[in-house]
Amino acid sequence: MVVNSTEDIASMNIRDKLLNSALYSFKKIDAKWHNNPLFIFEGFTSDPEKKNRYLNENQIYLGLTEKPLIHLNDLKLDESDINPDLLIFASRHRSETARPAFLAHITGNWSNKADFGGNPYELSYASAFLFKAAFLSLKKQYDIQDFNQFPNFSLDIEVTHHGPTTLEKPLIFMELGSSTEEWSIIEAGNLVARAIIETCFKYVKLKQNKSIQIGIGFGGTHYSHQFKKLISEKNVAVSFICPKYFIQKLNKNIIEQMLNKTLEKIDSFIIDWKGTNSDDKKHLIPILEEFDIPVKKTKDF
């Protein structure tokens, strides 16, 4: 299910483009979610059978809430007729630099601070395939645009951060950033909307690829260049990424969360070697060695 919030300008911009696309259509259905009408994806204008060929029995729902997305702690599925397997949050992104950007990331809190939603020391449920599908879909839409249309926009993945963390469904944030000016740009909202639809189809395809290596990431900064390269250029999918400044907070319990809350089976722990100092490695590696999972460097792929 794709989730929008009335509290979020960028989210509503993206929602408008989803509902008013010339490429595909959504249909309002009788069911409600969070007391708002639900929409269901009908298919593509130019190829009505594509949905059936690629999604099989799966559906794409479009839901709306009044809650801020980072504080959406209850899906209220007992009040709805749907039970989605995965969630895509269409969201704004805010940063101090206000750098225009398209981004994707998984949610969770690595420390006792939970100022931006979720609970301390808690991670959301996640899918490495969904994360890879989201970033590749943003990249595809970004690459096919006229280069001059978004000359100042970056394309990024972020490490795991903020809420929600309590939802029992794997989720991903796909974001338009990073100030009120960008949140309302029609073409930018349209790019993210198209990428969201692309993500649903790409996820189904990636699930069928048995050769993709599934990893959990450690090290680097908030905008993780090394894991961005892995996800976009290698046959690797990653779920959680813990940045270097939280590695000293890690313990066996949090690593177990990372493993248990990833939808896919983990093949390896992956460390951004240059993005992790010696003290952090001394803390991290002995913890990882308690698990029967290989420890690799990002350059090993």
C-alpha cells in the first residue's frame, strides 16, 4: 500500500500525481482506511494487461491519513478490509542544507533518542528487495527526465533513521526534498509518483532473482555513498544501514533485530571499511562474529 499524509505537502503533491496520471489509473473503492476512501491501482493506459502480467494476484492500494508519516504508529487494519504486505510512504524530506533531492530509506532508531517518531532502540520491519526496488526506480525516472529539468537535484539513499518503528509491515520511505520550494514542484512530485508505481513492479521481479546477495550495512555517513553504489551497481540488496556515528551503540540485541525484522534471509554483514574507524571496528566485528553470517567489506562485491 502507498501511504500519503494530509499533513505533508510533498506527500499530497505526489498523491495528486498518482491519482491524475495520464499513464495509469486508480479507482476509488468502497473500503476505507484511516476513515478516508481507499483507491486501487487499475492498470496502465497504454497497456491494460501489464498489471495482470506482472503483479499477478497482488494489488496496489493508495491510502490517506491525517497523521504525520513518521508518527504513524497504528495502521488500524482491524477497521479496514485490507491487509497489505508492504508499505511505501510517499514523504517530504527536510534537511539543514535544503538540498533538492530524491531519496529512499528504511526507518528505525539506533539510540535512546526518538525525537522524530518511533521508539528508542527499535527498528521497523524492512525488505532489502523493496529498498533496492525503490532506489532503482527513482534512478530510472531520474535518468529518463530531461537533464535540465532537475539540474540541482541529487539522488540519494539515506541510512536507517526516524519512525515509525511499531508497524508490523515492512516499509520504505520514498522522499522529495528538501524544502517547501521543492515539495510543491509538480514535475518532481510526478517523478516520485512514477517511481512508486515502478517500485511495485520492480519488487515483484527482484523477488524472483535468486542470485541477489542480501546484506545489512554498517558505517559511512548519513547519505551513504558506498551502499548507494552497491544497491545501484551490484547484484546486492541491503535492508538496514547503521551509520558510523551509532556503531558504538550497537549490541547483540540490535543486530538480532536487524536480522529478524528483515523480510529476506541475510547472506552477509557488509562494512563500509573506509567509512568506519578502528575503534568502531573493534566494537562491531566481535558482535557480528557471534552470528553465523559472513562479514564482508563493501569493496568485496
